[in-house]
Amino acid sequence: MTRTVWPKEALTSEVMNFLDGIHREWCSAARCRRDSDLGMARAKALIDWFEFGVRDRDELLGLLSQDFSGAA
């Protein structure tokens, strides 16, 4: 079985500062500790979306606010 390999852009300190700011803003608005299970899951999702190609700050914040778990 062949596995698809997506080229990933390096996560430079500038990119990490950008993502950290978005994560801080989301956690503050959600009243969520950054190091909680939810906060860590959202941080991972944020990096995943960035690596997938989402670069717009507002779009990334919107994605963090969506619930993809299927819960109502």
C-alpha cells in the first residue's frame, strides 16, 4: 500500500508565534486552559490545519471554534 506524503512547510519561530497567538485568543474566548486536554487538542488541530494549507487567521480561529466531534 502506498502512503501519500504531504510536503510540510517548516514551522519557523514566526509561524509558531502566529499560531500561538491564535491559540491564546481561542483559549481565552473559550475559557479553556491552554494545557488542558481540550486546549492541547485544539493546538494540534491548529497545526494540522496550517500544514494542510489554511493560512488565514480568521479562518483558523473559526475552525478552532467548530465542533467536529459530531456532538450537538
